[in-house]
Amino acid sequence: MDMVFADNLVKSFSTPDGKEKRAVDRLTFRVGEGQIYGLLGPNGAGKTTTLRMLSGLMAPTGGRAILAGYDVAEQPQEVKRVLGFLTANTGLYQRLTARELLIYFAQLHGKTKQDAHDKADHLIEWLGLKDFALLRCGALSTGQKQRVNIARALIADPPILIMDEPTLGLDVLSNRIILEYIKRERDRGKTIILSTHYLDEAEDMCDNIGLIYDGKLVAEGTLDVLRKQSGEERLSNIFLKIIHASEKVEAAIK
Amino acid sequence: MSSLDRIRTIYIKELIDILRDRRTLIAMIVVPIVLYPLLMVGSLQAVTIQAKSLDEEKYVIGVVGHEQKNLLEYMLQWDAKLVSQEHQANENEAADSEETKAAAPLGELVKIIAIKTKDALRVNIRERAIHLGIVFESNVFLKAIDQQNGVTILSDEADVRGQYVTSRLSDMFDRISNRLVEQRKKRAALPALFDQPFAIDFVNLSAPQSILGQILPLILILMTITGAIYPAIDLTAGERERGTLESLMVCPVPVIDLIVGKFLVVTTVAIMGATLNLASVTATVYFGGFDMLIATSGQGLPLGTMLLILVCLIPFAVLMSAMMLAVCSFARTFKEAQNYVTPVILAALLPGGMAALPAAKLEGVMLVMPVGNMVLLTRELLLGAPVQLGHLLTVLLSTTLYAGAAVAIAATLFGKESVVFADSGSMKTLFSRKLFKPMRLPSVAMSLLYVSLLFPAWFFVQSALSPGPNESAVSLLQTSAWLMPLMFVLLPMLMMTFWKVSVKQALSFKVPSVRHLFSAILLGLCMWVPAHELNLIQYQLLGMPQAFAEQAESMAATLQALPLGGVILIIAIIPAVSEELLFRGFLMGGLSSSARKWTAIIASAAIFGVFHFLLFKFIVTATLGILLGYLCWQSRSIWPAIIAHALHNSVAVISIVSPTTFERMGIKLEDGAHLPWTVLLIGCGAVVTGLILANRRSPSPQQSAIVTA
């Protein structure tokens, strides 16, 4: 079964001069259970907007999104129950400790107090947050914050994880720790959508890759498929070649 | 996990979060505990120091010519003697010399300068080289009993020192005059009381609270506002600014729960802040020994008054917190929120200030004026004036309505896409009609906001239309019958059309089933039976206001003179249709878009009850509202409720206009008489049958579509 199904998603914004701009343009893709799907593209390609529509934070202008069988527009609460969402620059409640924060989000997901405590302690143990679990979030380093954030996204043990640039701005060590977390979650059977513009990271992690450029999905497939399609070895070259091709096509249409 | 559990979780977390914030603590604790006493002591000392220094300064008095200088010096010496005599007398009487030792004799403080002309004197005073000028008509001291000396005193009213000498000098004239009068009476052999036909003693009976009562309500508004501002901003715009909003919005929690939790925290902090403020002011007043300044009779503040103020604080805090939260939910940054908050404070202070005017009274439109009614209520309570239960309830219920509307607005705005994401186009999307999505039902915020704006407006119309002594009640009734469809139906319809709400669906213009029509007829014809009995119980408990009874009688006389058809149209049918479309259509529809069945029915019925302004009838109207709401909900159509309401009203009209119709059936509707048990049995039986009939719910359009397919 497809855990995530983006069906012709469209999001248009009106620009200050009154024109309409499509940030996401008829985007369709599917993600199967236990897979990491990499949504790749340069800044401003529409990755974040797509993820926000998948999570129900933004209403699509057109199309629909189905997560674990629930339509995001029709059953937003059910979707939120099966979803862990991590945004690129998520803040934490500065004046709560990491542990308090995890307990709070567990309770918001409907866990009883005892359950929430157990769940938080389990994640603290599992993700190695012990050293700073009792510090206020305001006092944590960027890498520690991101680790707490991942714990927050995992707190309800959701089958689907959406992660928007989870390694943005992290040092090599934190980067590695977080990528390891994500792989472990995939191995536990979770469906993961990962957006990034670090291509080597995607090469290493993703089972399936969608290249998004100017709001459109310009190529999709496993790394091998993409290699064959483009005749390039490295993902960054594949990427450049495909973008280049799509620009040519567009120019020809015009 | 229930809604209440979630709200509690949110409440606890937000409260911990906000109380750990240094800025909250400073605003809440340091400011009142340190700043108030400091300000109070400081400003009082400044006043005392200024008063003292005025007593010790040197002043210059100008006179015209040396002869007048001698005259003034003579008078000053005499006055000094009179003053010291007075002191001795006082000391013999009582040891309390606190006031009498206040100032040195005027003679020691002034220097007298002789100036040549009156004009030069004027110039010197304007230039403040001289504090006061004095011109005597005669240059000698006149002692004969039939003589009078004209005195002109020149001073600059804007000069503090000039004013001080003027007042001291006029004291001097008083004392000397009194002494001269005594001497004159002796010489003319007149009795001592000759010039004192009255001995007037002004006794001030004002309680110590009276001055407080005037100013305290306004201070309370300010205190609660200052308490609510920071948390309101921090809990709404702060979430967005710190980037925590997205994680929060992807949690499976309804926005209304989030907002209610946050609203309760803001209210708590506002109450805590105001309590600390109040405690600090009280402590400063007591321990600083300044209670004399506030309490006119010098008894200080009774503890009971302080408790009363604390209780009054709660509705203030509720309303202010809800308003703050509503405007801040619209903001994306702290700065933006602060910009929105300022006009709201000003807007709140305006009715508050109006109500603080001494002439304002808790009656008429002031009863439903947001903020203003609370200010007046607090004032009445503080002054110990008796407050009618009806007034108290009107104020509290209308405040609840306004706060509810504000919370609903906050819930609609908070987490809204265009507010969460600055990059998702501009704020214009909230108002640009092109981008609105068609909706089946109005939102809770839309219907609550409209109803809470309509409430004071309708109250105003009602009180403006209540007939004066020379006005015809009929024409006023007609005006009201025209206004009702306009305000209750047309405006909401326009509003819904603008926001692309399907009017047909929102107002449930669906053909009802025969079963529900039958139920409506039964209820409409027989609801008056239980309503009548309920009314009797209520009159026995609360009593019927005399004014209302009289009004009802004169109304009956007016109506009997009119054609029955017209009366039924104006009093029974038009209000029934308008009220149903507003309360069961627009309001209940809006509420049902996010509340459950009984919440929507009961809340709309309660507001329906409040709208009738006669609070001693609240229970009966609200109960009818529940029955009509149930009928509307079960039938998914407005028509049964309209029919039942119109029939019910018509029965009531007939009972007023032609009581004989009822008498023929053996029913007497005299005051306080219970209905015959046969009528009771039949009536209640019919109502129960009607309800049983209504119990089966009509299928929703989707369901019926499936059936026909």
C-alpha cells in the first residue's frame, strides 16, 4: 500500500503585483511503506510547500494528499495522528527542558501522563539525549536542538515521518547522528519523506528519489534508474543534467 | 483523551512556560512590588517637600506708596498677634497641634516693596519680580463701624508662589475682619450672633470607598490589560516568531482547545498580576501611612472591599484576555502584535472612561456596553449600592458573550495559513474574496462575532423604541417589526454571501419531513402549557418586576384595539421567522461547524435567552430555545422551528388579546393560577409526543443521495 500519495498537488500564491504564481505545479508521487523518499531540489523549488501541504498545514489550491489512507483535507485530525513532522528551522520552547517538551507533545498526541513520561524517557535513552534532557531547550546547541526535535517528531511513534532539511546547518558529527536515526527508523518500518538539497546525503539515504524543480517533478526513480536515464554517475551531475533538459523543453514550448 | 484533558495539558505547559519567563516575572512582580511603593512614596514626598518649601520661601508683596506699606505692615503685625492667640487657645483645648504649627507667620515670610504707580506694580507682577500686589482705597486703617476700605489684590494665577501668598493673605483678611466685626458689634451694643443667623455644619457621610469607587474600576482595567498584554503576545505571535507554531499545528489537537488553554493562561496571569498590583497598592497605602489620602473619612480600606475588587477583577481579566488574544492571533511577530494591541487598549478605555464619569449609571445601553458595563458594575458594588440581580446577570452574560466571541475569533485566526506562513502571500488573503473557499456553514467566529455586535445594537434599538408617555406603542412595534428582519436575517445573509457561505445550507432551507412538521405543530400549539407553569415557578422564586406587569397590561390594551391579523403578523410571525433564522439558522449553524450537537443547541438557546433582555424570563426563553434547537437539529430544516415558534407566539398573542377564547375552553390565565390538570396533562402529553416524533433524525443530503442511488 502507498503510505503517502500526492495526487496532482497544486499551490498557487498571489504575488504582490497581483499575479498568480504556482509554487507547486501538479505534483504527483507515491511512497511505499518502509521507504525513504528523497524530495530533492534547489532552494525555492517548492519542497517545503509540498511538505506543508502533505502535513495539512497548508491547503492545496488543487489536487489532494492521502496519508495512510486518510485524505488530508477531509480527515486532518486522523492524518495528524499518523504523522511526525520536522521542519527545517523548527524552534523549541526555550523555557521548557527537553524532557518536559517531549512529555508535552506526547500528551498532545493523546498519551496519558504515565505513558508520556515512559515514552519520553525511552526516546531520551534511545536517541542518546541523556546528557542534556534536563536542560532548558534555550541552552542547547544547534545539533542538540535538532536531536530533541527529531525525538519530538517521533514521540507518538507515527508510521509516517516527514523531514524537511533535517541536517540543515549541522556540523559533521551531528549530521551523522541524525542520518543514523533516520535510517534506524526506516529499518523499523517507517515511511519517511526526506527533503534536502545535500545531494550526497540523498544518494546515501534514499530508496527512491523525486527531483523537483520550479514546482514540478522533473524526474523520479531509484538512483539506478536516474543514472540510466541521464547517463551520469553522480547524483549532482544527474540533477544538473535533468534540470538543464527540463529548461530546454520549457524554452522550446515557449 | 478528552477536550478537557487536552486543555488542561496545554494550560499547565503554557503556565509553566510563561512563569519561567523573566519578562513576565518582572512585569508581574517587580513592577508592582518595587515600582508602586517607590512611585507613591516618591510623589507624596515631592508634594510634601514642595508644600514645605512654599512655607519657608520668601515672598515679595508690592504696594503703591509708603503709606500703604505702613498700613500693610501694621495689619501683618496685628495678624501675627491674632494667630498666636488662636494657637494658645487651641493648645489649651487639645494637644493635637499637628496642623497648627504648619507655617511661620506671614509677616516673617514677606518683604514689602513700595512702588510708585499701580501700572508699575502690574508690570512687576507679570514679570514675576513681585508675587502679589495690593492696593488699598484708603491709606489709613479704618476702624469706625460704618466705614469700609476697598482692597484690590493683584496676582498671576499661573504663579504657584503668587497663589500661595494670595491664600495666606486672604486668611489674614478673614482673621482681621472677624476681629473687627466683633469689636464693631460690641461698640454698637449688638449681640454676638447678630451677623450669624445660621450655624452651618457640613457633615460628609461618604464612605471611604467613594473616591476609590470612582477611579478604581479604570485602574483595574489598566492593571488587567498590562497583565494580559505580554502573555497574550507571547503565547500567539511568540509561537510563530520562535518557530514552534508549525510543530504545534501538526499535533492532533483542535485549534479551539489550544486557544482555550492559552486564553485561560492569559486570564490567570492577568488576574495574578492585577492581584499583586492591588496587594502592593494596599500595602503601600497601609504601611506608608497614606490611607488618609485615599479614604476621605480616614478609616482606611475595609478588607471586604478588597475582596470585592478581587472578584470584580475576574470578568475584567476574562474579557481583556480574550480581546488581547484575538488581536494577537492575527499577528506574526511580537512587534506586529504590539501595534495591534495599542488601539485595542484605547478602544477599551473609551467606554471604560465614559462609564467612569460620575453621572453615568448602570442602566439602558450602559448595561450591555462592553467594558463600560463592568466598570459601572464594579463602581456600584464598591459604593455599596444595591445592584439588581437582572442587571448583574445582564452584565455578566453579555461580558461572557463578548469574551466568547473574541475567543472564537482567536481560534479562527490562530494557525491560519496566511498567519502561520509569512511567505504564503500577504495578509490580504484573509480578506480577499477571490481566495475564499465556498463553505457549507458559517464559522463559529463569524456567527458569534455578528451576534455579539448585534446584541448591544439590538438592545439600543429596543430601549430607543420603548414607548414614551406620549408615543404610540403601535408605530414603535411596527418599526421594530421592520428592523428585525433587517438586523436578524438580511445582514447575516449578506455577510454569508460575502464569505461564500451557502446561505441555503447554513439556514437549513430544506423541505422537512411530514413527521417533523407534525411534531412542530404539536410543539407550537402546546409548548405554552409547560412554559406557563415554568413562568409561575419563576415568578414565585424571583417575583415579577412591577414595571413589567404594568407594561404588559398597557400593551394588552393597545393590542386589543388593533386587527388581530396585523397583531399576529407583527408580534408573532415576523419575530418568529427572524429569530429562528438568526438563532437556529445562522448561530446554531455556525456553532455546529465545530461544536457537538448539544453544545450547539444549548449555547444558541442560552444566547437566545439573553437576547430577550428580560432576565427573569431567561429560563423559560432558554428552555424554549432548547426545544426549538432540538427540532431544527433533528429535522435538518429551519421550517419546523419557524412553524413551532410562530404558533407558540400566536397562542401567546391570542391569550393576551382575547382571553375569552381561553375562558371558553375552561382555562383561566389569571396571575399566579395554575392550569387545570386536564389541560396540563394534554399539553405536556402533546409536547412529549412532539419530541418523540422529532427524535428520529432526517437523513443528511449525502445519506439520502446514497439511498436514492
